[in-house]
Amino acid sequence: MEPVTAGLLGIFLLLVLLGLGMPIAFALMFTGFAGITVLAGLDSALPMAAMMVYDEVAVYPYMVIPLFIVMGSFAGVSGLSQKMFSCLNLWMQKMPGGLAVVSIAACALFSAVSGSAIATTATLGNIALPEMKRHHYSDALSTGAVAAGGTLGFLIPPSLGFVVYGMLTEQSTGKLLIAGILPGILLAVIFCGVVTGWVKLQPQAAPQIDVEASWHERFVALKDLLLPLAVFIIVMVGIYGGVFTPTEAGAVGATILFFHALFSGSLSWKNLMTILEESLRISVMTLFLVTGASIFTSFLALSTIPMVMTAKVLHLGLAPVFILLAIIIFYLFLGCFLDAISMMVLTMPVVLPILSSLHCDLIWFGVVSVLMMQAGLITPPLGLNIFTITGIAKDVKVETVFKGVIPFLLAILAVVLLLLFFPAIATWLPSKMIF
């Protein structure tokens, strides 16, 4: 069988398996193994698949995945999110849409100690949504702000998205994490601007709260921000300065938050077992996805499809910016149907050769791709953050949440365009790293 024909049949088989409901990781593994068998024979496929499975999981740097997840879990169980929200509320409640702005700011801060967008959304949603409901905020604004703010957990380091991207593209995880800092802060500020603009146009969406807080109370409350900020600074400065690797940084952050949860009396044996089980579940799921992507990528390489597609794209003679825009639009479309990590593992085998041929900075594109995966978390009809929110606010229709996230989705796309024309927003900090 011709390699390209085998490759096209393999892609069709993958789509059929996904349509039948097979988990993406196993669909990738099965299709990749079957394809390698057809093109290279069973004697080559068996040792190749076994070697790739081992190589993808027996790698020390990948320990960063459970460590980042554990960091967020310890922060959540110790009540840091509630304290952060209360402190920020004292400072920001007088702003237009104050509680929604506080929700986004709290999501950004919690993201600094959590690598999961879903965990950030669920944690802050349980705190912020009842508070906004009590003050008669519109359902669209309140749910949209929390759903969008929660996506910051996928961008602001420590980010699981950057870890997976680094695994798939063999880029420095440390540089990727540092590259997400400025775009993450920029996007959080723009999200807050969206809320302010919304309330200026529709004042009834967020009634003014007449609660006074003394300056003494505000400054005393700042102590509740010290620990999450300290953990973020220690982890990021440690990586930036080459003091420790991302894996060691994750261990340091997790240890600090473990002892905080322990000595605050909020960590029970049951909580600890739940945290470890959740960390194990997400880590195994992620590694299975990456392993499946590795096997499928090897099959595609044998089929020569990535090389053929790259040649055809370059033959079109389009300027690189238009090719990148096409990739971005493609990601926006995929976000309607796939979760963030699945989008990444499915597309990188094809997209990466095109990017390499364009001499694209893969650290910069890592930020762009993570932003587009982040957009997928709130893109109708299957945005995971949207359904996380509807699970918390059970009296709010999913259509209302979809309506609420649209302005924030446009804000994400605006940041992607800014990165397209001003790549230094993502590349400047990594370029200054010592190691």
C-alpha cells in the first residue's frame, strides 16, 4: 500500500473510532500501531510501540505534571481561594462590576498555584457565583466572568498546557512557563476591562454594592495574598534564574502548600488521599494521551503525510502570517468539539512540520496554541469550563453561559492577534533566562 494512502486511511480510521466513542488516547494508539504494522510490518511495530510507551512515561521531567496538580489541590483544600477572594473584594468592590472583576483577579492569582483550568473554575465558581447571585448580578455576566477567568489556569504558570506542549514539541518547559507570564497578566487585565465595559453599557447587569471597608481592614487583608504570591515568585524566579528545574520547582511549591494545608488544620487523611488519587488520574490520562500521540506521529511520519502537507502549504506561496492565521482559525473550529489537551496531541504531528518550515519560534507558538486551547474551554457547544459552571450554578441555562462568555472569547482572540504582530510579549522574558 502507498504510504500516503495508508496515512489517509489511518486518519479516517481515527475519526471513525473517535466517533464511536473510543477514548482519544486509545484511538491514537490503535490507529498508530495498525498503521506502523501496515507500513513497516508487525516485527517493527511491536518493539517500536513498546519503546515509545516506555520513553514517554519513564522521563523524570514529566513528574512536573502531578506536582503542579497537587499544588493546586493543596491550595484549594487549605482555603486560599476563599481568602484571596475576600481580600480582593475589599479592594475592588467599588469598581464597575466589582465582584466579577474580583472573580477574574482571584482566578488569575489561584492560577499561579494551580496548573488546571477546570480546578480553577470549580474552586472560584463555588465561591464567586453565590456571592454575585446574592447581589443580583446578571447570570450572563457572572457565569461568563468565572468561566473565562477559570481558563487562565491553562495559561498562567504553572500550566499543564505548557507542560504537554513541551512534551510534544521537545521544547524547554521552563521557557514555556516563563513565556506565559506576560500574556497571562495581559489577558487577565483585558478580561477585567471586558467586565468594566459590559457594566458601563448595561449598569443593571452589576448593581453597585454599598459596603464600606476601612483602609485598615484592607491592608490587614493583604496578608492573605502573601502565600500564593510567594509560592508563584519562588517557583517562577527559581525557574527563571536556573536555581531549579520545573520539576524541582513543582516539588518546592507543592511542599510549601502541603505544610500550609497541614498546619492550618484543613488537610485530613481523606483529603490527602483524594488529592493524590486525582493527581494520579490526571497524570496517567495526560501521559496516555502523549503516548498515543507519539505512536500516531510515528505512523504519520512513515506515511509522509506531514511532509506532503508542508510542501503543499508552502507551494501556495502564502505569507507566513496568513498560514498562521489559518492554523489559528482551525484551532478555533476544533475548540467547538475537542478538549484542550486532545486538540494539542491531535494537531501537533501535522502542524509542527509546517511551523518548522516557516522557521517559527516554537516557544512563541506554544503561547499562541495554549491561548487557542484556552479559547476551546469556553467555545460552544462543548466548552468544558461552561459545563463546569452549569454544574455549579444549576439554575442557570447553558445558553446563558454561552452568551456570557462570548465577549471574553473575543478578548482571547484579541490577545492572540497581539501576539501575532508583537511576538515579544511572549518571547522577551524567556530570552532573558539565565539557563
